[in-house]
Amino acid sequence: MKYRVWLLPMTQQLLDSEEIVTELDISHLTIEDDTPVDNFQSEEQQRLLVEPLYSSKALPAPFLAAANVGLFYKLKGDPIVPDILLSLGVQRADDLSQRQNRSYFVWEFGKVPEVCVEIVSNQEGDELTLSKKSRQKGKTTIKKEIYARIGVRYYVVFDPLKQIQGKDEMNEALLRVWSIAPSGYTELTLAEGITRIGQSVWLDAAGIGLALWEGQFEEDVTRLWLRWCDREGQVISTGAEGREIERQRADRLAERLRAMGIDPNEV
């Protein structure tokens, strides 16, 4: 399939093209492999970082939040697949029958995402250091370096089960965030990272923050979660939480009306 696009300077560089208008053929790219790779906690965590952004309207539209979608930044080679990506000022195309609309192609959206999140589930993800398996396969670049190279503003690593805690990795932190700078990434979180429930970090260019939260999500089990938050560190409600908050407010209002001798059903 071929189509015409106008390339932004960054996209033009990523594609190694000097032309302003070109023909792009993506028929050779594998955009879906249908291979389940995540455990239950990672899959739930991904939903918790996507659904609230849409149900709460915490960010101005348009924006795109997605889990496990290929981020294609060049025409040759494999994409990088963040657990979560957040891209501001863009809108997903309606027609998903077209291949160019089913993944995040940088040359289609005209920009890279502002935020990419990696949720560590084992020691093979190459988030901050190359695993033994990756070295055996000849890989030379960790995910952090790729995200920095293509200009993703914020790179987030969440290690809830403490799988990568070495000196050059999380170093006992549960959450670390890096921000792009001319020389690459600089750490936005403190040197020790975020280690405790309730701690948060504000991503100024994205207009939203991230916080460690402990509670129940979709089941009656209390776990550690990574959640979006406001500038004060208050977590962004899921749709279900938002409805429960509204119900509680309505119940309190009804109680006050009854105390005043007013039937709330008649108001």
C-alpha cells in the first residue's frame, strides 16, 4: 500500500529521507503479531493507565493513550512497543481497516508521543540494561536509549515486583522518570527514585503527573499501582470511581435535604 505524506523535519530524519513529499510503503511491516506476552498484573496496570484518561477528561482533547501498540519510528526494522504511550494533540483515525491506522506511525501522526511507560514484569525487557538473552541475540541498544534517540519527552519505568533493581537499573526504586534534554535523558525523579506509596512526579510538558497508589482495582485484592495524578498528587479517577464519587455526593446531599425536612425525590 502506498500513500503520500508530508514529513516534519524530525520524521524526515528518522526515515533517512531528504524529500519533503514521498511515497511510503508499509506493506513489509509487521504491525500485529497476536502474541500474548503480559501477565495479569501488567495487563490490569495497562488498563488503569488508559481508561481514566478517557473517562475523567483529565487532559484536553484530542489525545491518544494506548497500551501495547507498536511505535514505528523508521521504515526499516522493528518498532518499539511501550506498555503505555500518551500522545497529545493527535487523534486516532476512525477507519481501522487501513494498516496505517492500526499502529502509531510517527510519520502519520507527525510527532512522537510525549510519554512512554514501561511496566517491568521480568528481567528480559531491556528497559535500562540489556538482558543476557538480548545480548546473545546481538542487540546493542536498550529501550531508554531508543526513546531518547527518537525524542520521547518522558520515559517512565515502573518496577512493582522489583525485578530490575541493580545499580544501573532501578536501584531499589519502584518508579523512575527521565525527561529529554539536548544530551539525552536526565532523571526527573530524585536520585533515589520514587520508593513510597503516595509519592508523585509531575510531567509538566504533558500536563499530568504519575503517583504510586495502593488499593483495589477490578478485584478485592489490595495491590501497588501506578496511576496518573494531578499536580497535587491526587489520582485521576477511573470511570467506576468517578461514578461512585458522584453517588456518594448525591447521598450526602439527600441526607442534608432530609435533615431540612425536604424530600429529595421532590426537588
